[in-house]
Amino acid sequence: MYRQGDVLLVPVAEVAVPAAVASMTAQERDARGRLVLARGEASGHAHAVVGAGRLLRVGGQFGESWLQLTEGGRVVHEEHAAIALPRGWYRVVRQREYTPGAVRVVAD
């Protein structure tokens, strides 16, 4: 597993990727050519992936997300060290926190 701030990437064997992932929407890259996993509400900084692949998502920025890297890549962020990722599939998990009356996704 790989964690950068409030984003966790869980490697998944290709045979274990759910069939429903194929019908998820491929996210567009940002102006810098990155796949944005999460963007901070206050800072505007982003946890993003640089490399060949695609980010599939359903339910918007906080919905279920899957990352496929065809050649490996790097997770980058303005305030964190980059993390090298080998090629393969990853389930993208956003950190959640409890606030009175609700559970919400952390977006710092």
C-alpha cells in the first residue's frame, strides 16, 4: 500500500479488479497532464499521478476511484515527497473523518 497525506493507494491484482470498474468514467487530466486523485479545499494543492494510465471514477471526486498505470508512475503533491508506483491497478481510498452527525471525506 502507498499513502500520501489523506490518499491511500491499494495495489490490486488485475484478476481481482471488479468488472464494474470497466463502466466507470475515465477522468480527464489537469492542465499539467496529471491524473488528480484529490484536491485540497483550502490550499488547492493536489495529490496527483504522473505517468501513463487512467483514473476511473464513479460518484464524483469523493466517489469510488480506481487507477490503472500501464508503465508505472509517481504520486506527486506540492507539500509531500513523490512516491514511485509500479505498473498495475490500484484502488484509491480517501481518508474519512467523523464529525458530529456525519462522516466526511478529508480534503485539506
